[in-house]
Amino acid sequence: MANAVSSTSKFILKHPETEAAHTLYQLCLALEAGAAFELERIYQLDPKPFELAIDLLEEWRFDRHVTVRRVRKYLEQPDE
């Protein structure tokens, strides 16, 4: 699987004036900040940017899951 952040960034840079690029950019900002984002905006995208948005969400969710697991593992280990 391609790096979703990289693929999304390339799309945004290649199509900077489009509504799809603006939506994807706003999604990136919302994910980074933990802010609200209207999911309906994703469903209005054409197929390619829609897939980028879904891939971005999947990658973000996986990264958060891994981070939480690492923190829990660290916290559960006794002090040496």
C-alpha cells in the first residue's frame, strides 16, 4: 500500500485549485488537530480523491492504534 499521506499530498499539489484538493487538505488538518470534519464532504468527492481520503483515514487510524499500544506497553513495564 502506498503511503496515504504522500499520495494525498501529491494530489493536493497537482490539483491545488480544485474542491477535492481543498477537502483533502481540510481533512488532513482536522486529523492532525483532532478537530471535527464533516464526513459528508468525503462522499461528495470523485472516485480517486475519495479513495485517497479513505486511505488517509485508514493510515491515520492504524498509526493512532500503534501509538496507543506502544504507550500502554511502556506504561505497563516495571521500572528498572
